[in-house]
Amino acid sequence: MQRKNIRNVAIIAHVDHGKTTLVDQLLRQSGQFRRGELTGDCILDSDPLERERGITILSKNCAIDYTDKTGLDYHINIIDTPGHADFSGEVERVLKMADGVLLLVDAFEGVMPQTRYVLSKALDAGLAPLVVINKMDRPNARPNEVHEEVFDLLVELGADDHALELPIIYASARDGWASSDDEAGRKGDSDDVHDLFDAIINYVPVPDLDGDAPLQALITTLDYNDYVGRIGIGRVFAGTLVSGKDVAVINHDGRQTIQRIGQLFRFQGLGRVEVSRIDVGDLFAVVGLEQVDIGNTLADPDNPVALESLTIDEPTLRMTFRFNDSPFSGLEGRYVTGRQIRERLDKELQSNVALRVEDRADEFVVWGRGLLHLGILLENMRREGYELSVGKPEVVYHTDEHGKRLEPIERLVMDVPNEVVGPVMQLLGDRRAEMIHMATVGNRTQLEFTISARGLIGLRSRVLTATAGEAIMHHRFDAYGPYRGDIPGRLNGVMIATEAGQVTAYALDQLSGRGIMFVEPGDKVYEGQIVGEHCKMNDIPVNVVRRKNLTNVRSSTKDTTVTLKAPRKITLENAMEYIDLDELVEITPDSIRLRKTHLKENDRKRVARRAVAMT
């Protein structure tokens, strides 16, 4: 049985190509909401971190009831997906819920690294892409060339003839129009997105599934509510899901448990409405299943047959999480013990399918897709009141059949001003990057490289420095390749506090010629804390709490004339990139501090001597 009036479509794109803004326009122009009911921009980006950073982190569902020009009603389920490579695990699992995808491409930037990645995943899932060339309002838009780039990419990825023949929609999500004619919107002949609605209805396939077969539904996402507990979100692939009925929940290992559905919800607008049944092909949210996880199948208890489970690409980066044992432990956070950190990581594993955690007694090794992936987790934890320390990010190596070491290789695209191409290429050459493409458009140059994931750690800040903040860089995982050799690490040593106390202006003034400080007068520090970057390669101990001895010759008011350089502010991602192997980032709800793993100088010397003896 086919549900003729259902369309399930996911929106995929490279980061910042306008997915969430386009969803805003689809919602506003659907006719489903009253004037003024939808306010603000990026309506689906409800998470505070998403709004602060301007990126989509979590996949989200909404549904539009749309009436076309002939008066026929359609229920369109829309899945908004992240565009950043670090959150591609979110993309992979929700594609199971879709029958087609809207592939958004910037009318100027064209095909970018994540465009290739998300499109390949969509084609692997058998989903035909409806291409939307967005941001047609840009003065330097080049829709014809971008159209050719997308076509070439489809051919390269092995798309079938049906995908190659789908129409192109031209749009400006910001201005609120979408048209099959690339000139219509720019001339003012199009002022709505109804051409896009028509394309979704006409070209996104109708779910061709059997509603009379035994029940099969796949859980692709988990939500949580303090009142009802875990909520499973997914799609019905066969049969009918009925509220109050027993279902067989089949996990990844094939183990089955019989559980009863408490409540059943269908997506409606930005929310959910309770229903008694969900028909085949539709999306749902189910309450009452205590033991359910992402990738589980809900099946007929009398004929339990599991669907193919979700397969997710492996993580490429790992970090060590441990409880905070600094002298300031427990002063700012509510959750400080290893047990509490373990419980929080277990909770994260329930919904973050790209994450892996290994428990090693008093510390945890956490694997993720990249620095941003792990950084978002840590930022959420500190906002929730957790205190912890984390070590330097390290890439995850593999070994081939001949015993040779393989490392994750990323495809990096950089857009930089023409006058700084030389310094950027020098910087990337030092990190063993290999250039595969270079093109100049106007006063900017686009460079494409392959680079090891190790080479990306700490690269962003150096590139921004070399380009005066004008570089745009994107990267995505490409493949595992041969180890590319040693890569230069941090060039400068650090300044390490030798005493605990409150930082003084007098001490910082005395140290101003030794490097760049991370602290300012009034900050509290402890022995072993990293308080600045040395101007030379070696680490040095410094006393930043030193006070001037007052005598009858010196006046205590003399310090008021001291002018100090502004300290370097350390963000969480900066700190993760900056630290070395013998250092940690101390993360609390109020502070980000850098420190040595061993706080006492004698302990550090002892460890260094032992390392030399072992070599």
C-alpha cells in the first residue's frame, strides 16, 4: 500500500549554505501558521549553542501540511541536518527516514567538501537528490557554473540517470523565493517558494511500502523528557504502528524484548500531536518503551523480523577525559567525580551515535569525529555544571594487512585573499598537506588539499593569523592513508606558575618581555598552571603572584602607571588545539585553564628523566 500524500525529505548541504533558513521559508509560506506565529530566524536551531555559533548541531524534524494549486493535501515531513563534517553522524542516521533529499549548494561557493560527503551518503542510501542552488541574491552568484559542478559531481559519484534528469531549483532563502527559472527571482518575477513545494511533491518519491505486512519500524533518533522518559523517533517501513499495542523491540545483537507502546505521536508543524496509529511510510515519536535505542527495530511480536541496522563511519579523533584534580577542584562545578562524568557520558552515548567511550578506571577515552564534535560535548557538560580535565586530542590510527600504519586523511578547502596564498601554502606544506586543486575567482583564491587529521590540529588559529582573519576553511574526512611523517607541533614553550595566589600587575609587568600572558591582574592561579606563552621554545617557571616590596623610598601608588598588554583569551576549542602531550585543559562552568599534568616542577623533571632513560 502506498501513502500517496506523504513526502519524506531531508535537507543536506555543506555548512552555511542556507538549509535552516530555507526551512524557515517553507514553514512560513506553507499556509499552516498564522501571521506572527513564527518569529526569528533559524527557527529549528533551538539549542543555545546552535544559536550562538550559527550552525546546526542536531538533526530535527518538522512537518508541513500543504495544499497544492489543485486543492490536493500533502503531509511533508522535513528533516533538517547539520552541515559541519564533525556532525555527519547525525546526517547518516536520519537519511533512513527520507525518500528524497534537497541538496543545497551556494550559488557562489559551489561544490564544497561536505557537499560531496552528504551527497555520497544520500546516493548510497538510494535517495534521489533534488538540487537547490541557493543564495542567488549574492552579487557574485554564478549559477550556470555551479550547475555544471553539481552535474559533474553526480556523475563522479555514480548517480543513476533518474538523478541526473531531476530539475534544478534556484532560490534565495533569505529573500523568500524559489523558482525553476534562474532569472525569475532576480528580476522580481518570483516572490514565494511554491515552485519548491511543487518540486518536492512531483519529484520526491512516494513511500513504496507494504502497509498490510507485519510491523517493521526503525528507531533513528532518541529524545528525552523528564516526565515520560525516553522517546524513540523513527519511521514505519511495513505494517501499522498502533498505540497501546505490544511490539517486539529488536536490538543490534538480535535480542528481543516485548514492550507496550504508551503514547504515539505524529509530527505536525514544529511539534507533535498524539494519534492512535501511524501508517506505513510516516514518521513517529513513541513513548513508553523503556529499553529502546538508536538502530532498534519495532516489529510484530508474532513475526519479529529486524530491519538493517544503522552503519556509522568510525571516529577519527580521541581525547582523554578525567576528573579534575587541580587545587581549584570543586570550587565552581556541581558534578566533579568520576562516577558523575561516567553517567553523563553514558547518557550522551544514547543519542550521539558517532561517539565512542572506553572506561579506563579513573579516566575515559572518548572517540569522536573531530575537535568540534568533542568540543560541543565538553561545552554542554560545563554549562550543565560539570568539572573535568581533558588531554591533547590524538588521531585514531589503523593498520593495513601489511602492518603499515594508516592515518585519517582529510580533504581541506581554503578560500583566501590572493595576496596571502604564499604564506598559506607554506604553512600547509609544513604540515605535509598535498595540493590537489587551485582556482582564482576575482580577488580570492580557492585551494584544495589533502592533509592528515594531525595536521588540522591547531591549524585554524595559525591560518587566521597568517591571513589577518580573512581565511575560510572547511574540511571533511576523506579516507585512511599512509602515515605522512612527523608534523611540527607547537613552536613556543609556556610559562608555568610556581606559586599559588592572586596575579599582580607588578609581576605581569616584569614578565611582559618574556611572551604573551593568558591571565590578568586579580586572577587566581595555582602552582603548575600555564599562565602564558613563552617567546622561545622552552618552558619556563614564573612567579605571577609576586608583589613589590614597599619601603619608605618606593611609593605604593607607582604601580598605577603600569600599562599591560591585553592577555590572550583562551576559548575551549583554542585550548584543546593548543596543549601538548604533557598538559591538560581544566574545564569548569566558569573557567577554562591550561595546566601541566604534573603540577610540581620536581615531578615533571622526574618524569622527563624517566622518559629519557627509557629511550
